[in-house]
Amino acid sequence: MRRRFAARAGLIVAALFLVAVTLMAVAPGLFTPLDPLATDTDQVLRPPGWGHPFGTDQTGRDMFARVVYGASYSLGVGAGATAAALVIGVVVGTLVGLAPRVVDGVAMRGVEILLAFPEFLIALFAIAVLGPGPVNVATAVGVAALPAYIRVARAETLVVRRSGYVEAARGLGVHPLRVAVSHVVPNTLRPLGVIATIGIGTTIVAAAGLSFLGLGPQDPTPEWGLLLSGGRNLLAQAWWVAFFPGVLITGTVVSATVVGRRLRRAGEGRRS
Amino acid sequence: MTDAREVVRATGLTVRFGPTVVVDSVSLSLAAGECLAIVGESGSGKTLTARALLGLLPDDAVLSADELLIDGVDVRRLSEADWRRIRGARVGLVSQDALVSLDPLRRVGREVAEVLEIHGDPSSGDRMPRAALDETVTAQLGRVAVPEPEERARQYPHELSGGLRQRALIASALAGEPGVLIADEPTTALDVTVQAQVLELLSGLRDDGLGIIVISHDLAVVAGIADRVAVMRSGRIVEEGTTVEVLSNPRHPYTRMLLAAAPRLPATPFPEPSFPEPSFAEPVEGSRPSTSSGNGPSTSSGNGTSAGSGNGPVLRATGLGRDFRRPDGGVRSAVDDVSFDVLPAAAIGIVGESGSGKTTLARLLLGFDAPDRGSVTLDGQPWSGVKEGRRRSRRGDIQYISQDPLGSFDPRYTVSRIVAEGLRGGPRTSSRSRAARIRALLDSVGIDSSLAGRRPHELSGGQRQRVAIARAIASEPRILVCDEPVSALDVSIQATIIDLLAGLRRDLGVALVFVSHDLAVVATLCDDVLVMRDGRVVERGAIGEVFAHPQHPFTKALVDAVPRMP
Amino acid sequence: MFSRHRPFRIAGSLALVTAAALVLAGCSTPAGSGEKTEGGTITFGVDVDPVGHLDVHSSQLDINAILQRPVFDSLVSQNADGTIVPWLATSWQVSDDGLQYTFDLRDDVTFSDGEKFDAAAVKANFDHIVDPATESAQASSLIGGEYYAGTDVIDDSTVRVNFSQPYAPFLANAASVELGFYSPKVLAEHADELKAGGPGISVGSGPFILSEYTPGSELVYTKNPDYNWAPEGAAAQGPATIDELDVKILPESSVRTSALTSGQVDVIGDTAPSSLGQIGDGFTVTSTESPGVPYSLYLNVTRPVFSDVEVRKAFAGGFDLDAAVKAVFAGSYQRAYSILGPTTPDSYDAALETSASFDADAANDALDAAGWSERDSDGYRTKNGERLSARWISYTPVNEDNANLANLIQDGLKKIGFEVVHDQLEPGAYLDAYLAGDYDLTDWGFLSADADVLRSHLGTGGYQNASHLSDPEIDATLASAVATTDASQRAELYTQLQQWNAENAVIVPLYVPEYILASSKKVGGVEVDIHGWPLFSGAYVTK
Amino acid sequence: MVFRRILARLAGMLVVVWGAATAAFLVLKLVPGDPVDVMLGVSAQASPELKQSIRVELGLDQPLAVQYVSYLSRLVRGDFGTSYQLRLPVTDVIGQQLGYTLQLAAASLALALVIALVGAVVVHGRAARGIVSVLELLAISSPPFWIGLVLLSVFAFGLGWFPVAGADGIQGLVLPAATIALPVAGILGQVLRTGLEDAEQQPFATTARARGAGPARLVLRHTLRHAAIPALTLAGYIVGSLLGGAVIVESVFARPGLGRVALAAITNRDLPVVMGIIVFTAIVFVLVNLVVDLAYRAIDPRIGAPTTAIRGAR
């Protein structure tokens, strides 16, 4: 009982956190009146306190405002890249899953080659091709996530395609197109949606990682990975510059994971 | 036997999960050399009772008892460590499926030896050296009649046949020389011929002085081995007595219901079948002269009054064959040269053990799979070898009931939507008439319309199978192919589903092809039967004839192995 | 042409106010608390691994110049104050027309592989520098570029370097490690491996021998026991005191600092000014202002926005540079007033230090007068509906201090309605944009021990002329300055150029970078050259 | 039969490596910018003739197909080309740095395994498991670079227990390895624990307990092997994390290694090195998969058994 209560409380906190971060992304003005780009040469590297809850950086910019405004980029990249990967992954994966075996075999060999690389390295290589930059980071992490979605979409398609209910529909004389629309795609999407919820977190971390390595958006853009990177040389004097962006990234990813897992459990309960 | 040493004694045995009582004041006793059967349907509490005797209840279960003695030891207050000294040494467990009840990643010999490693030499309690261990393992495997025990000990469970596996599992439970063996559904996963052998083994062990508690859902199975029977329902023992008493003169209504519901293979002489006079049609080409009653494909005709068009067969299979590639590259014929006709409103059973090809045959008939040889015609028109696009409109004529209704439902669909999918013409009919039709269909299979909004996982097993049937008959098919439709259900539910199918046949004139491993179920429902083995039909004919006078040795063995009530 | 681009990091620096730590350029580090010992090992933490750029004749990396100095000797040596003293050449004569330099060489010098140093070796090395196959940019421009007209061997110990036009910076350049000497045997046998470098390949006649090289990790030098040809007047004569010099590659500045404070290394280079607070009193910090062009913004005068000199001046005076430099460098670097650093020999115009100042009102007025009087919804100035906006390109990675400075500049200019869009481009894209002239301003800084560096920055067609300036008068002044050997005459010409820039705001100097060397008190005798780079020949470990 | 299967397996491995090599080649040919400019550096003043001669020397003036064929033929001979930036054969570059990364990866893996096993096997009791699973979630969710910075500021800058950087000795390995190991341990721990719990629910576990087996015997002799099977499917992911983590950790902790080489090659557009690393990664992946397959076979005798007995109808 107590455990269930703790899990429930965790779920609520996670959901609230996600809502808050989403609000930050949509309407940062609600959280702080300060301009994340406004410098102040008199307020350099102030520790957290009244007025600057997360302290200030080397040019006197308010870290809280920077973190709040950073949500829009980080979350945007996370959600955008994941959504794009999800849509493309579902389309390609479903088609491949429904295609004749030869096509399936060739396509999956290709996906397997992509899967040969760690996601983060694919993102790095994509950056090598595209060049650094904010849009390219989103593309790179999306490309990196894509193979996994294709594979899962295909696997789910195959599971659904071989499932009793698709066979039953076939036995009832339902047209294959109708089977695809009314059974295969919806049942494939459900688990993928859950994976994508968790995937947003992964994508945010990957994008922040690229920014951290200096391959993403550049100063003065407030982006969490970049903010973190900006603090790496200040660890000894000004821990807060690197600390708070990290808290936000971790918090967002943890929340997305908690909510995603809850959704998955709900989905599993329904399935069996 | 009554004067023999008492090895288990329990009074007032109660198991609770929180406030819920799942085993309620059960009292039982077992003497050495005696076999007690605990019989009940799923949820009756029989398995938890058995677990309580091993101290293996789930963590959140609470056990209480006025008396609980295992081999003379009061086990009510035992610590986990003390229990470990009891388990394996004084009481052993054999459960349902040896493929998963033996650790699949360990060699059989290691599994048998484990109990000796834990408890040491059963006679002295000393730690056993490796050589002695191996020797004992071989001896124990030999004791349960495993041939070439040394070699088998080095194999993995999946490398053994089902019967040998189960024997090995029994050997592993007996290696510690316990006085009590708890056998939880010990033969449920086995083919009927193998089941008979295992039951025989258990009887032998009992005769050697072992106390055995058999847990089963099947009265017939325990009839041959148990000295006494306890019938459980909702956590209570509703009736207990000697096997003969309970089976021949059941006092409790539940026991009577169980006995009535159990499909049985009546003793010879076989009574008149429920449908008059099966008749066999003229042989067609491709038939084989190996069967007892005639050389041709059997054509059975029912007397269904409302039956559909014409006198020609609804379904005709001619020389069907289907091959599969084995993992080692060889070719195995799952179905080979099978021919038969199904007349309108007829009911034909296809029986065989696992791997006999009966499910593959069903898939060929349904057009889910294409035959490598031979053909299927439906209503005189070609059915196999026809493009799916052209076949689709005719699919309503032949419908399918599977063993796993849950898997055959889209988990997102409601009951009414599931049934609606089966309606012919789909969305073209007006929604109001559709709704009425769906209600009527659900009504006809005994599903209350209040369940129409439920999703599959919210239904019971029996309800699910009814919904599957409602969907199947929605298109007013001429023939239903049923693949083990009741195997996963409790006996009482089984009986109602069989009644439902029989009623449909009678009322709608739909023909049935009924695939099952269970001879008794087939006997209750069908007129004619095909007996399959290794993909071939080894015997065919009217039910009564085949079961009463089996000609083929395999059929004989099959019929003989069916457990019978006294 | 005399310049050095510092691609990775413009050194942070300081002029530490604490008297104890303030050390003037050219002095050796004060002795530690203990007494000097023979032998031992000094570890030196640096920021960049010159991997792939180990060839002194083709490398453009400062770090390679620092790390190869122990191995390679030059004809002459330049003291920290800019004076030239004999080294491998005992004396030299310059012809009256300034076209011929004749050097008399020491005859007791051998390379560490036993080869003898002589006139032929000098010729072989200089020929190697100008050989197109060497792909040299840095050394070949130091040797005079197109002015260089070959080297003649007069006899074993006399060599003559010829020029097609007078080239005054040559003597100072001859002191650089880029014009240092490989063993002729290496040049003959391993010419294509010089860039990769390593023991047995990077072979010179210096006080140390490169004995181990682990790319990305460390370089180990062992003492050359036969060394006996140190520059004239150098504190350390004869072989080095220490047995071994270990160079560790530690790219993160915070990491280098901690490595020093925790005792993992004895000396660190390119110390970030922001980390000086962390270093504390127990260490010796030497900070040297870099000669050459300070870190500056180059305004592209061919672009509409900066073709108007008034807009350029408003830009230059429109942000508070003093406050920005102070905020970013915690007061440790000085803002720049001129396009030459104060330590550039014979050229700096200190008078400019009083001229420039931040005046937002003046900048606003100037922009109004220039026609940029309207404001758009974002508060930026417009003229004929077009926003007053400038595209600033930088190439990545931009070091953090410069990024912070850029933010302050952008934010400051925003207040006078001047938009600056800062595009940080990776090298390939930067190069494309740079070569196409597709930018309004860019930021560079150039180390150079000679004011002739301005020729490539202000001269028509000069490679670093990022402002795209083309002014015949400036070209003429630059030409006479490079041909003049008289120090005061050169200073006069360079003063003219500096003042001209102050009036025309073509290059906006921001701050004077400094090379900050920090060392533990356990080591002493580390000298620094004009750039502030360490020389280990006299270094020792204390007890 | 077995021989044929091995051949097919080898062919599959080659296809993956070839595919990666081809993809790397094609994709990197799309990279904008003249590699020769990149090679020479930003402030170089190279004459067009010099650039052309470099181009000819590198074969960049040849048609794409010719470049591709010679690229493949060189790959087959083990020649990955010469780095533009480092002027060393790519094989040497990778070879020199491989040791550091392997050392880091091995230490990380060992640490991750220990942490995961402790979390999954040793920790008992509901509350403790709850705490462990929260810690695992945190470890999985935190970006590795942040973990690195936090470890660095606490244990190196703050407490001074470990050196800040460098590749010296075991001490210097602790923090970088921990940075990579924590997220890996988080995932591994979760999978192991779920696997153990699943296996404990299996009938064979009940059978073993019915023989009197205690918790230790149950885990060591039975359930751990079962839990290892799902954990093995993570091998690819883990190797990915180790390599991907190396890029970040080597940067944060200033360690030499392949990750640093990869990052530098990417920022400097050192195409031969980038291609070399891609092909190298593909080879690593293929080998890891092979090892995983063999491990599966070693753990689970049911895989690859010539004939599988067919289970009963029920």
C-alpha cells in the first residue's frame, strides 16, 4: 500500500514537472520577468539568492531566466525530433513490416547497419555531415533515433500482422487495407507512443550532449546542454552555472520516463 | 492402508490474502502408500492448498491451521530455513509442465542431483561426493523407468520427450526420498497415451509406500490412481470420500455437476449417436484403402432441418498435403494425403495428439495456408488455390473458432465492435439494424447485452469464447472450423460451450469441423471422426464404430489411454 | 608577412596586482623555496596536442612552437625585450640595399643524431621551407614569402640569404622556431614524416631531445648532454639542468589548473585568467602581454553597413569595452587601444590610450546623423526600412571568454539600436564565408613579434585583411615600413598606421591577450621569451 | 549444415561492415567544403597549384566511382587512408588511441556490472529495492556529461580524492569509468532485477524451492542465468553507451582516446578518420553481436538445438 502510494506520488510529481517544463517552453514569461540575454557587468557570477534564484553567469545573465527560456529549445528539439522520428519510423516500419519478405530483408539489413552504431555516435556523424547548428542538432538526434523506431514499428507490425485478431479479420473477409487501417496501425502506434514518451527524454539528453560538445546552438542561445557546458570551467568557483541546467535536464528525463513507464504498464494491462 | 503411518495431517488449514480467504478450513490426511486426489476447477484453492503443504505460499499470503504435520513434524511455526530442511527431504513436488518446471538451462542430471546436493545422502545426510551423486542420479532416473539414464542425465529438458521429461521431474522430486509427493496436475500437459504411462508410474510408486497428493481438474484422470478424492470449490472441500464412493455416488451437487459436465468416452457398447446414422459417400479418387470403414473420404450428413442448399458437400478436401522445412534442412509433411467431405450440418471430429497435423489441416481448410498438394472446395467451388481477393466475399461461408479467443480480438475493440466486424457487408447495413443484429447474435450465444461495451480483457474465458462464436456466426456461415475451442476452459464451462455449438448446429444447420486432442469432447459433439497421426489419417468412421472397435493400433492405444470413470 | 594565427584559444591573462606574483616578461621565474638540484623531471601541462602539426617548417600552431623550442635551435635569438643576439650564428652582416644577410656560423654544433651543423644544413633547411611540397604557410612567410630569393653556401661556416626586396623583419624572424634547423639527414630521409613527427624524426640541435611521443597524451624530452651552444647572454649555458621534461596534454583549463594545484604537474601554460583565483599564493604566475595584433573586430568596409566611417566609429564607441573586458577577465587582461600590442617591438603608440572611450550619446548622435534614425518594433535602428544590422562571423570553437565578451558587445550595441548577429561557424563554413567576403565583421587576434604583421591586415589583398581595406596610401606606408631597418623610422611609420586606424575604425581592438604561465614553487629557472612562452633549458627542480 | 550456417553468418557480418563503409563513404562525400581547404587550415595561403597537387595526391580529382573502388580495395587491405589533420595513417591513429578507450570501457563495464549485480541481486527487501530502483532511474536519466561534472566537482575539486584529469593509473580511471558506468549500471540493474523476478515466478524456481533450495542457491544456480539472457540483449546498447560515453567522458576528463579522436575528427572534418571510426565501430558491433550470439548459445542450450520437441497442445 505504502509502495503504491509512493509510486503514485512519484507519478504526480513527474507529471507536474512535465507540465511546468512545457509551460516554460511555451510561456517563459510566466516564470520570470528577466531577459535571458540581458547582461549586467555589475552582477557577474553571483551565487543563488534573492533576485537570482539560480545565480548569474560570467556576463551577469540571470541563470534562472536562461534555464527557463532554455526549455523551449531543449523541449522543442526533444519533442520535434522524436515526433519526426516516430512518424517516419511508423510509416517506414509499417510498410516494411507489411512488405514482401525480400523488401523486408533488405530494408532491415539497412536498419541493422544503422543500429550498429551507438545512437550518440550516429548523431555525431550526422553532425559531421550536416555541420553544427541548432536545426542540425534536431535533425541529427532525430536521425539517430529513427532506426530504433523503424525496428520497433516493424516488429510491432509483424506481431500484429501475425496476431490472432488480424487472422480473424482475414477469416471474416475484411479487406487487407481495412485490416491495416483498423487493426495494424492503431495497435502498432500504442506501444510506439509509449516508447516515444520515454524517447523524448533520450533525445533531450542526446541534443544536450551535442550542444555540450559545442556542436549545437551557440551562446547566447539559452540551451540546457550549452548552459551546462558554459559552467564546466567554473565548477570550482561557480558550481551553480552548471548545476541547475543539469537538474532541469535530469528532472525532465526522469519525469518523461516515469510517465512513459506508467503508460506502458497501462498498455500492458490492457493487452493481456 | 488405514493402519499405515500418517504422513500428512492438516486440520483447519486456512490461507488468506489480506481479508480474502482463498483456502477455508481445509482438513485432510494422507497415509504412506496412499494417494489422495484434490479435484477442483481453476480458482478452487487446490493449488494453494498444495503449496501450503510445501511452505511455498506467496509472500503476501497468510497461513493458519489448527494442525499441520508433515511426516510428523509440526510445520506451522517453521522458519524459512527449517522449511528448507523439510522440502525435498520429506515432501517433494511434481508440477504440470516439466519443460518449464525443470530449469531449462540445466542438464537433467543436475536437476535431479540438486536435492541431494542440498540435503546430502538421504540415508545418512552426509555430503555426497560427485561420483556417488552421479550414481544416485542414474539410479533415480532408472527407478522412474527412464531408458538409458546415464545418457539422459547429460541432456537438457527440451531434448527429452514430454513423457521422459515428466519422469525426470518425478525423479528429481523423489531423489531426496521424501515420504510425501505432491503432484500438481502432473499429466495435464501430456498427450493422452503418455498420460496413461505416467499415471501408471505414479501408481507404482504409491504401491511402494509413497504418499501422494494429486491435484487435478480432471476427475477422470484421478479416477484410476487415487484411493480417496477430495472435491474443492471456492476454497472449501465440499466432498471427500473414497474414489469409488465419490464417483459412483456423489453427494454434493457440485460434484454431480462436475461429473455430468465431464465429457466422457462411454464404455462399450457405444450408445446410439445423438444424430442418426452416419453414412459414407462413394469414394473419390486419391483415397486410401487403409481405414477400417470404407476406403473413401468420409461424408457425413446431418439431419439438420434448417440446413442449407443442396446435397453436395459443403467442404471437400482432396489429397491435401503440406510440407514444412525442419531446422536441420529436412522436410516434414505436417499434413499428407488427407481427403474427406463435410456434408451440410454434419459434424466431423479430427483427433490426434500434438504434432499430428490437425491444426495445420484446419488452417488449410480455412484458406489461411495454401496446400502443397491436393485441393479444397467450398460449396463445390474451388477454395484453395484461389486468389485471396476473389475468395474474400466467400469467407463468410466458412468461419473459424480458435483455442485462444483473446488473441483473436483486437484489444482495443469492444464486444459489439468485435461482433460487428463479422457481419457481412460491413458498414453498408444501417446502423440501427446492425445494432439489433449484434444484440440478437450476443443473445443467441448467451452473452448479456450489458457486456456489449466491454473490452476482451474484461471478460471471462467462457464469455470470450462465446463472443468469438457470435462473431463467427454473424455472417451466417455454412461451416465452422473449430480448433481446440474448449481446451483452455474449465470442465463446467467446457460443457456449456459444447452445448452451445451443438445447439448452433441444430438450429442454424451449420456444419462443424471440430479439431481436438480430447476424444471424449469429440465423442459428445461429432458424428464422424478422423484419427490423425504424423499428418496422415490412420482411421476414420462413425464415432461409435471407431471408438468401440478401433482397427488401427494407434487408435486402439489412444482409446485405451483415455482415463475413464469407474 | 609575419603573423601567427592562434586558432584555438586566445590566451587569457592577467596583470596580477600582487607584487610577489607580478613578473615582468623576460625574467625567469623566481626560485622556489628550496635549493637548486641537478637532474630530475619537470612536468608541463599544455592545452593542445600539436598532433599532425609537429613539423616546425609547416606548422601554424603556437603550441608546436612552444613544444619544439627545446629541440630546435635558430640562427639568432630574440630576447624578451625584442633585441636580437647571436645563437648558432656568431655574427651577421646586412648589405646596404637590405637584400643580403650573411651569417657566420658556429663550427662546434652537432645535431642530436650526430650530424654536423654547417652552411649546407642551413641551406637545406631554408630550401625545405620554401619547397611547395612542404606545404608551409607560416615558416615560408616568416622567411619572406615571395621576397625570399634563395640561400647561398659561401663556405662551411658562412651562409648568405638573399631577398628580391628589402625585408626588415627577417632577423627577428630568423630567431623563431619555425626557422629552426632539422638534421639534414632527417630532411633527406624522413621528409614526408615530419608532420607526424616524433622521436627520431623531430631531430634538431637543441638542449633537449624528443624521446617519446604519445599523441593526445604526452611528449617526453630528455636532456641533450652535449649541448653547449646556448644563445649569447642566456642565463643557462651548457647542457640542461633537468634530465627530463614531461609534457602532458590537458585541454580543459580548469583541469590544467587543478592538475597544477594538486601537484600532478609542475608548470601549466595558457592558464585561464578566470582560474587564477583558484591557484593562490603558493605558485608562481608569469603573465606576458602578447605582441602583435590584439584580439580585435575587423569591420568589412566593403559592406554597406560599414562603408560609412561614421557608422564604424559609432560601432567602436557604442559599447562599454572597459566594463566588458573587466567583467569577462576579472580585471586580469587589459583592454586594447591600438591595433598593435604594447609589447610589439619598436612600434606601439601609447598616445592612443587616452583617445578612445565609450560614449553612447555620441554613438547615437552619429548614427542619427548617418541616417539610421528610425526604430523598428524590436528597438533597432532602421534606414529606408532596413534594419541597422551587422553579421559577425566567428569560427568554432569560440572560447568561452570571447563568447562572453561577444555577448556583452552585442547587448551593449543593442542599447544603441545596433543589431549584431553573431554566427559561429565551423571552420569549413567559416572559410567559405570568409573567402566570399560574406560577413560584416569577424574577430581575430594575431601574435607577432614584428609590427610588419600589419601588412597582411591592412595591405591590399593581404591574406588577413578581413576588413577588405584597399588604400594606396596605407599600402605605401606598409611597403616603406617593411623596407626600413632603422628602428625609429619604422616606429614612426607604424604610429601613423595606428593613428589612421583609430580615426577610421577599420579594426576595433578589444583586448591584449596574455600568455599566463603558472608554476609550482618546486621548480625554478623557467625563463620566458617575448611571447611569454617557457624556455626550460635553465629550469631546475628544488629540493 | 553447421558449415553453411557459419558461412552465412560471416557473409552477414561482411555485409554490415561493407554497408557501413559504403554509407560512410557516400555520406561523407556529401559534406560541403573542400577537404583540401580543411586540411590546410584557416589561415593558410596555399597556391591553387599546391591545392591541386594535394587533390591529385589524394585521388580527389578522380570520378566518385573510381574513388569508391579504390577506397574499398584499400579497406580490404587494411588501409584506412591517412588523416588530413594528424598526417598519420588512420589505422595508427585508431591503434594509438584504442588502448585508452578500451581501458576506460573495460573499467566502466566492470564497474557497471558490479553496481548492477549489487543492486539487483544483493539488495533485498521492498524498501531497499524501491530506493535502488529510484537511483537506477536517476542514473539512467541523467546526461553523462552532467554526471561527469558532478563527480568531478564533488570528488576531484571538492574532496580531492581523485585526480582531475589525465590517463595516469587506476586513480585517474575511477571517475571517468564511474561516469560511463552509472547509466549503464542503471539499465543493467533494472533488466537484471526484472529478469530475476520473472525467473523467480517461473515453475522451475518453485520446483527448486520445493527441493529445499535457499535464496542464494536459487539465484546462483538458477535464476541468474535466466536473468542474464535479457541482459545479454542489452550488450549492443551497452557497447554503444561505452563508446558514446567515451566521446563525452574523454572530453570532460581530458583523457586521450578514440572518443576524443572522433570528436576532433568531426569538428575538423578529418574525413579519413571519421570514415575509419565508422568502419571500426561497425566491426566492433559485428564482433559484439557474434560474441553475444555465442554467449546465448553457451547460456541457453535451447538455442540452435537441431530439433526441438514440440510442446503439447495445451
